[in-house]
Amino acid sequence: MIRSSFATRALTGAILAASTALAAEDSIKTPNGAMRPTVQVMNAAVSAPDQYSALAAIEIFKAGGNAIDAGIAATIVSKVTQHAHDSWGGETPIMIHHAATDKTTYISGIGPSPQLATVEYFQKVHGGIPTTDSVDIASVPGSLAGLALALKEYGTLRLAEVMAPAIELAEEGFPISPIQVMWLKKYEPVYAKWPDSKRVFMPEGKVLEVGDIFKQPDQARMMKAMVAAESAYPDDRAKGIQAAVDYFYKGDVAKEIDRFMHDLPDVGLPDEGLLRYGDFVKFVDEVQIEYAPLHSTYQDSKGNTYDLYSPNTTTQAPALLMALNILDDYDIGAMEHNSPEYLHLLVEAIDLVMADRYKYFGDPDVVDVPQEQLVSKEYADVRRPLIDPEKAAPHFEPGDPRAMKQSLADAPDLAQSDGPPSDWETSTVQLATMDKDGNMFNATSSNNMGVKFGVVPGNVGFLLGGRMRMFYMDPESANQVGPFKRPRVTPCPVLVFKNGKPWLNLGTPGGDQQIQTMLQLFMNVAEFGMPLQNSVEQYRFRSFAFPKAFYPGEILDYQMGIGHLASPEVIQGLEALGHQVKIEDTWKEPYGGAALVSFEDGILSAGADPRRETYALGY
């Protein structure tokens, strides 16, 4: 059983942990060269969105759960404590390695668009995909379906056990953090106009202040109702978990959201409210959730071989495999870390594969996607010569993986922008767990700026997600909006095996930044031998010279951002290669949230990104 006073113990853990996010300075270093130490233990480890979710994982581990049980508990907690980044209204793509069966699998906790979501509707009502205040961009919540399947098939505990920490936090409350308050204040006018949102997030007519106790009784009641549904099957764990899923997708939650959509409050929007009860039922009854992952390999300069497993093209994750295929032909280890030549190759590889992301990445259950060809070494060999080691390309056009040709004969028209690059917002959390048996759980959970759209639908107590803003209107893209189709999402957990053994959980929030950060983190650890925490704390780059993941997918030719800690020589070197460089503070919150856990030589290690509230724990 999970012990009481969970919030108190988590707060104590926060006090004992390292410095707060957003206040980092490069001069603050521990003896190992990082602001925080890499956590190293022998039983189980977690890197989680905050201290509450990290502690939930540890308590589940100590209660006898495996990495899957612990990861699910921590992910559920983040839906209570990280409202700005995660909610039951969003999605949770999950990668799992189950040691007992030696199975690596992808669970797509990503819901489809409503059946009413058509190109014609969005063109007529919105003139495209809404990018600001809208309820029409909410897709079917997929997170619970994914987490429940993971628990049923690969966990060992009941839903009541893994949900207990989250219920306690929702019911008793917790001191709300500076980052969560920052988002509440930024979008206070949005919350104020939706009655249920105002009730949840402005209980006394104004948003909470830092340190105020945030209670969420509606969400607590919903989770307790799911646990009650499970309890009707005390002797059948699988049926109990399914009963909880049915309560959400076929019971009170789906019915309440349907009621809300039919009777939208008048807040001055053209929205008609697209989600229907039938969408929820169709999702859990008819849509495949578990898939074989995509796979590729990478060999470092020391001769180690890495097997990388990713979700399919319902996420952008295959782009990481493609970028590593491109880079696999270069002697990366012989280069100086973060030298202009090294960064140039990474940026160009990213730009190259992201052109294909725009054209080909979409729901493979709805559109024909050449997934195996995209992540093949043969296709990388075809595309690699497009990179000039001495000159930046403005951007790249998609290739033709079906015909294994460098360029596509009839390439789509890509949206151009003169810039400059804008600041961006991110609403995602990363969670990674591993145990000494080699079980791995990696989840990138998100409500895709649900905080920005601010819609709590009725009495359910959680924000709807905004994931349909990631569709395009372009018929030449596999990710064109359409009915009952998963949008291609940015969350992209990846599992890495080193020389055949479970090695690294890799993931981060960040929208278009995710693949770019993950590529840098992988190279930091695999090629340059950095401890996980040191890897996480390096400054980062981001390219803008590819179609943005968010509608309308515009490109900024030649443009990239780089951390303000980069030396003048590095910046000048990149500019000499043709990049237009914007110096950015890469300690800002949108760059943060990476969570890494690795297992090597009997030691579990964990690193947590101090740019946010991320915490690593282990025992």
C-alpha cells in the first residue's frame, strides 16, 4: 500500500533536491561539472516532471511494482501537478521494454480527431486550423487508453494502486509551483471566460499565487470513480482495468464532454464543438493502440552498436532514427564537441529529415506511409549527399523513399516566412523509469497547449488538449486534417539498446525542439561520454529551416538559434558556413524538461533537466 501524507513527503523531497528551474547559472557547478549530480543507484531509477511524480515512482517501486507500474503512477501524478503541460485531455505515446518477455513495444496513447473534423469544416469556420483560442482543435483524449493498456499488459499492480498518489494530491492539494503559476497568469483571460475553467483554476476569482495550495476535487472524484469501477472485479485485474477505461470512454466522462460540446458557453468564438460521445466509444472499440516499434541502428566511433526503437509516424520520433542514419557515415567522435563543423552537420541532418516529416509523417492506419523505407540505411545513403559540409542549405525538399530517390518529382509547396524566429511555447512532460531487471518505461505526455486554450469541459476537472493544431490543410502532406485520424504529434519517446542490452531512455518536451534536443543528448552521451546530468545541462541549438510541426508549417530559410553560452568563435563559425544565427537563452523553460535514465554495468543512472521542475530519484 502507498503510505499517507504523499504531498508532504514530496515537498520535503523538493527542499532536499537541487536548485529551482529557470534560475540556473553556468557558474553553479558541483564537483562533477554539473549543477546537479547524476543519480546513480542499483535497484530502480526515475527522471520525472517534478518531485511529486518522481516520488510516486519510487514509492511504487518500493511497493513491489516494476518500471512500468512506477512510470504509469508518475505519469498520472503529472496530470495533477503539471496542468500547464499535461492532462487527461491529452495524449501519452509510450515506449516499453518488458524484460520478462524481452519485448519492446510502442503503445500509442494518442487519440484521433473527431469524426466531424474535416478540411471543409476548418476552412469554412476558421479559414484553416485554429492557432489561438478554440475548442474545435480538441481530439479524443488518448492518454488513459494508452496507460491502461500498458498497465494491463506489462505492469503488475492494479489501477487503484498506481492512481493513489495522484488522487491524494488532487484531493488534499499541493503548493503550486512558479512555472504553473506563470502559465495561469499568462492565460488568465482565457480561463476567466470559460465557467468550468474559472471554477477549477480561479477558485476565488483570481489565479493562484506561488505556494498556494491547489486542490482539484473534480479530478479527484473522476479518478476515484475509475478506481470504483475497477473494484467491481477484485479477482480479475484485466477486467478491472478495462472497467475503469469504460467509465472514461463509455461512461460519465465521455457523456459529460459530449454534453459540453452540444451546449458550448457563449465566449465569442465561431466554434461548434466537434467531439462527440461516439468518438470516444469508436476509439476504444475500434482503434489499434499497440504497435511494433520502428527500428534502426547507429555505431559510435568506438565501435559500440546502438539499436534505437521509436514510435511510428503518429509521432515525429522516426526523424531521430533518420537523422542518426544520416550521421552514421561521419566520424562524429573525432570532431570537437559543439564545434561549428559538428553543429553544422547536426543542423543539416535535422533540416533534411524534417522535410520528409512534413510530407510523409501521419497516421499509418489512415494514410499509406513508407515507414520502413524512411528509417532505412539505404534511404539515408540516398539523401546524405545533399548535405554540404562547408555550406548551409536554405532548407531541403522532401525525398522519395518509395523509389529511393534523392528528390521527389512533385514536391509540395512549402510555406515560407521571412521571420524572425519567434519565441515558442511548449506543453509536454517527459517521464522515464528503469529497474534492475531491465524493464524500461518511457512516456512523453502532453495536452498540447491545453493551458493556452483553457477549456475544462464541464465537471471532469481537466483541460482538453489542443492536438489538432498539429494537422495541416495541405493535401500533399500525410498529416492533412481529416475525420477520425491521429494528428502527427511531436512527443516522441525513444528506447536505446547498447551492444544488445537495455541502455537509455531518451525523451524531452519541446515541440520542434524535441528531436533536436534528443539528437544532441544522444551524441553527448554516446559519442562524447558525458554523464547523463552533464549531457542534459549543455547549451542547445534549434533550427528553423524546416516546416514547423504546427499549422501552417512555415520555414525560415538558413535560420537557427543557439544557446547564449556558445562562444563567439562557434557563432562566427556557423555564420561563416551560411547559417543565420539567433543567440537565445537556452535555459528558458521551453528548452527544458529532458529526462534520461540509463542502465550499464549494473548501475542505473538518471539525469533531470534543471530548466524546468524535472527531478531524478533512485534507490
